[in-house]
Amino acid sequence: MTTQRYGHVAVVLHWLLAVALFAQLTLGWWMIGLPKAPPGLRAGWFNLHKSTGLTIAAVVLVRLAWRLTHRVAVPDFLPRWQQRAARANHALLYVLMLLIPTSGYLGSAFSGYPVRYFGRVLPAWAAAWPDAKTFMSWMHLTCIVLFMALLLLHVGAALWHWTRRDGVAARMRVPFAMERP
């Protein structure tokens, strides 16, 4: 079944992910500049970033499952190219929201250091593999840059529709009264 508007669960998951992803991106860029000494400071922030990333990945899977079982139609009054662009952008955002934490986790797994999830050491299943760690770090950063570009496109399109008052942006209700007069 398809509807024209997102339901409450989809809206809450969307905005929860929006806030979490913004915080995660901010933390990620900030922590890159942390000095390696004293040893525990940098490791603590990286472990928090990893734990948060894995949690976000789980929420993304829940949101993706919800979206696949609660379809929302792309408005048919939009030009075909906008409908296709919206579908492609959403699909790529989902792919990247899963590739980013996966590549981050794999990079950590191949680092030779234990991966911690909010302080708990996860089982080690891979030995240190520097080349794989380097590749996963590159993939992680590349996916983040692509994600930010697609996110800017997504937000820009939402703002464009919001200023046009064509009803597209209103489908994803903003929970904090951003309705335009």
C-alpha cells in the first residue's frame, strides 16, 4: 500500500537519524584533529564515534525496513526527472548510510586493536591487516564525502519544495513547528 504522506514512525525515524547523523559527522570531523597524545583521549572519542556509528546503522536498518513496508508515493505532479532524482538520491543515501558504518567497522576490525561498543569489547574475527585497514579508511572517508554531497542535494531540494509550497516538503512533517505561514 502506498500513501501520499509519511506516517509518524517514518517521520520520527527520519528526524532522529537527521540529528544523529549531523552529530556523528560533526564528531567525526572534529576528532580527526585530536592529538595522538595523551593516548586515551583520542581512543575514547574514536570508540564513542564507532559505538554511535554502529547504533546509527541499526536505526538505518529499522528505518529502511519500515520504509520498504510502508510505501510513500512520489508526487505524480512532479516532472519525471524530479521523481527519478528523488528516488535515486534516497536510494544512494540509504546505501551510504550503511556503507559508512560498515567500512568504519571493517577498518577498525582490521586495525589490530579491539573494537569496543560503548565500552564492551566486541569479538575479534580478523587479524591486523594494514592494507585492508587503509582501504577501509579510504572507503569510509570517500563515502562520507559522497554522503554529504547527496545530503546537501536532499536538504536543498526539501527547502526548494518548502519555499514553493507545493506540498512535497509537507509530506515529511517537521516535528518542531517549522510550518511556513
